[in-house]
Amino acid sequence: MKTKAKSILPIIILLIFGSQSIAQTPDGKRPNIIFIMSDDHAYQAISAYDNKLIETPNIDRIAKMGMLFTNASVTNSICAPSRATILTGKHSHLNGKIDNHFPFDTTNVTFPQILQKAGYQTAMFGKLHFGNSPKGFDQFKILPGQGSYYNPDFITKNEGNIKVEGYVTDIITDMTLDWLEEERNPDQPFMLMYLHKAPHRSWLMAERHMEEFTNRTFPEPSTLFDDYSGRTSPAGEAEMNILKHMGWSGDNKVFPEVMDELRIDEIGVDKRRFENETSRFTASQKENFMRTYTKVNENFKLAYPSMTEKDKMKWKYQRYMQDYLGTIQAVDENVGRLIDYLEANNMMENTIIVYTSDQGFYLGEHGWFDKRFVYDESFKTPLLVAWPGKTPPGVHSDELVQNLDFAQTFLDAAGVSAPSDMQGESLVPLLTGQPEKWTRDAVYYHYYEYPAEHMVNRHYAIVTKEYKLIHYYFVEDQWELIDRKKDPQELTNVYNDLAYAEIKQDLHIRLEKLREKYKDNTDLSQGYIDLLMNDVAQNKVFGVSPEKGAEILKREKKD
């Protein structure tokens, strides 16, 4: 009876969900899909890309087994919108999740829903960031919002809201391995989303890494003291400079009482951020944290009175790197646990394993932390894909792929046709040795969250392997042209350089064609501006007062 039921399942699915047809994969076997994503994991902090900061041997294993993408990017470098693009296969202006402020439109169809309807067993563990009941999943346990590093709460499908003692990166992995061991149906292909909170701000590392990483010193980027003089005004206006905008307590772990003793002013919600995170510790966790960070604070108290502004920047950069990279150490260890399990249980042969981040991150480049700009460190994202038997081991691709492409890639690999309104392209030809079938020579980017925390102005751009043409369009109307080959650090705007006149003209034409292709336009952009500014006026936007909003609108009218 069981065999008969299995044989008619594809027919039933086709009858009910005819709009997504199911085709046979080339070898008749649909692959398992494991999608591993961290939050704010810079490609510079993966040793397969660059080992100056940290070694990540387990994440690197995925590249050694398959393909490392060196030009992977996002369509909108901010957490929730990136996740919405991944799930829907649509740019932000179409799926509606343009920023972290407005809610996700749950009427969107997501690729997990389609795979589930096509017979895949689906599960999600970790950080989704938005919503509390993800559609298309047979099982899920997700963090509410940003989640917590220690003793985190989870929203679950079957157990209600729960709290689990321990460190979040370890717990998410425990849940993932438990599902593979106890709930996975070996008679079905599966799609598993394994989503880490780390290394998102405020960078609390596991107890086992605190002593080691707080005693390490890291090389500074050459642009740590960038003065932003070579570009348009949004670079100088942004509020994500490590010295000026990174919290002493909430980010760098200076104790609030030490700040008071040294008469150091708070930066933003500095002390509250620290207290919210550390208040979740158990007694033993707090003891271990205090043992390590008391030494940090004692050394800081001795040094601070004689510190110059340059010294403070250098100190804050080191503290940032120690904690940020310490959280990545746990991610790498846990990715290793997952790969070890797959290998021990003979599950590698027909499984696609993806490691990526929801976007890149600044690790002191241009003096910044955070993301948002279309400059490389936040625009580019790590992407490593293993597909044993299909993708040759240890290969690289410099093609312009995006997070927009994941949905169609997974549907293509599963032999399921994608909805016609998805906007990405399947990576399967690149992964299976058919690069001649890949035709994209430029990607489109659009960032919306302004005015808001970090104050990175709205902009859209076309990016090719050689150039970036960027348009800042709200308040100021400014253009930038970056020569990616001659100026890899992106320090000089050559938009008005006569030597680039023909290149500029060509990029303008191509940009307009991309906007038309992806159905973006000025009216849509203005509509999103109006919605946000209305909420700013009602004091509903975090970090932006109604007075600040009025000041910005006054600047726009003046311009």
C-alpha cells in the first residue's frame, strides 16, 4: 500500500499545483538541499577567500568539495530584505520587503512552499528575522527577530515558544542534527535551511573562545582612516564609523560603570544593548564572561587617559575584530559538525550544500562596520557550493551571481519549474560545467533604508566586472562611477572624468535597461519614500526622530 501511495504522489501534486510543473532531473534523482546562511559574515572573514584575519577550515571544506564564487553579490545589502529576496526570487521593490522597517508581505510565494508541494520534506532552524510562522516548512524552530546569543528563545512549529540554555550557534546546530537524525524521511528528498545568528551585532562569542580571541591582534585595513573625500557626500554622511558610531559598551564590551568612571558618553543605545545581552547569562556564563572581560576593562582603564583619537579608533577596531571573529569561530566549528554528520551517514552523494551570508560586512574598511552601501565589502557576499558528483572539486567562478538566483537554482536542481515572476537565473549551468549557458554581464542593486539607523542614503546601481555606476537619488541627486579594476578599494569617483565619458554613457543606457527589465522605476521609489517619511513623522522609525525627518525633507526641497 505504501509503495502505491508513493507512485501516485507526483500525479496528485501535478493536478493540485499545475502552475509549478515537476520534471525529472537528468539522472532521475532529486538532490537534497542544505542552505547554510550566517548573518553579516564578511567574505574577508572566510579563509577560502582571505586568511589574514581567521582560518575557517570547515567552511573552506565546502569550497574544496565544489565551487567558490568570487563575484557573488546581493540586491539590497540589509538583513531582512536579503532574506526576502532569497525566499521569493524577486527584487525588493517587487516582493515589498525593501527594508527592516516594513513587514514582509506573506502573500508572496516562496521557493520552500513550491518544493514542499513538489514532494520535498522541508525544515528551517535558526534566524529568519521576520515573521513567526514561515510558510512551506514541515518543521521549524526560529529565533524571534534578531534573537539572542545566550540562552535564546525560539518560536517553534510544534512546541510553542521555548527557551533553550546554551550558546545560540551550538543550539541551532543541535536542532539541525536532531532533525536529520530523528525526523528526516529517508524516502523523500529534503530542503534544510540552517541559519545562524552569528556574526550579527553585538558579537558575543562562545565562552570557550573568549580567552583566546580577546588576546589576539589583527591587521588593520589600509582604509581604516578613510576621510571619504574622493566620493559623493553619502559616504561622509553615513553613521557607521567605528570610532564615532560603534558603542563602547554594547559593542566593545566596556562595562557601563567603567564608562561612567572615565566619563565616556554613550553612543546610541550603548549601555542598554550591553545590559540586554548580558542579562541573559546564567551564573556560570556570567562568571566566565566577567573573568575575561574584566581583564579587557582593566587594561582599557589604564590606557584610556592618554589615548588620542587615532589610538581610540585602533583600540575599538581590535575589540571589534576580537568579538566578531570569535563568533565566527563557533560558526565554523558547527559547520564542521554538520559536514561530519553528512559524511558519517553517507549523505553527501546527492546533496547540494550552500554556504553564504545575507550580505557582506565592513571589517574596518573605510573606517566602517555594518553594510548597506554598494561598495564591495557589503555588496559582495561569500558563496561556496558543493554538489558532489555534479560540481568538480576546488573550482572558482567569477560570474556575476546574486542572492536573487537561489530560488530558481534550487527549483531547477529539483526539476521544478519556477514561477514566471521570479527574476533570478539558475546557477545549475555554472555548477555543472556549462558556463557557456550563463549570459548575465551586469547586476542591479537598490538600497532603500534611509533615513534610518546608520544613515546610508538611498541608491541604485549597475555593477559589471569592471565598473559600478551608482545613483544617490533622495535629498541629493548625485552619481558615482567606480573603476573596479584600477580602483579596487573604491576611493575615487570618476563620474566627471572625461576619460570615462563613453563608459559612463554606455553604463547609463545599460542601467536604464536593467531597471526596465526588473520593473523598477522612479514612481515606485518615491512611493516607498513617502511611506517611510510618513512613519518618521509619526515617530515610528527606530533611530530617526520626527525633527530629523523634517530636516531631511527641508534639505530635499532646498535642493
